[in-house]
Amino acid sequence: LAYKLTVSTLKDALSDLKRPAYDLLLRLIQMVKNKPADYTFTKKSIREHTGLPNHHIKRYLPQLEDLEYIEVSKRSSGCPTEYRLKDITILP
């Protein structure tokens, strides 16, 4: 029930997202649902949690970053980039 409420509430608020990016954001929300607010994730952890192919994540993750739904937490040469949800308050 909480997930359905989240989906309907976010649907209007996130209308600027393409459907695949919107779906990815919903999966990210589910992934961090019971984690601390400062929880970070990498593309690899997204793939492992969602089962989505790498090309899908590489295509739509930047859109979520550009629209400020996620932010880069840590980016350094030779290490995987870490992301986090920008506004954890949208979680159910």
C-alpha cells in the first residue's frame, strides 16, 4: 500500500522524467528505503539490486542527477562514483 501511494504521489511530481528514468528512481527509492539518510550506492549496487542492465543505468542515472533527484556523494579517479538520493523525505 505504501509503495502504491508513493507511486501515485511521485507520478505527478516527477512528470519531467522519462518513464525508464522514473522507474529507475522508484527502484532506487526501494533500494534505500530502510537505509540511513546518508546511504550511498554505486552503479554496481544498483545493477545488483534492480537486475537492470548496465546500459540502462548509464543512460538514465545522469538524467536523475541533472534533475537533482540524486547527487554524487563521492567521485574520485580510479574508484566507482557513489551516489545518494538528494531528498530522502520522498520515501514512504
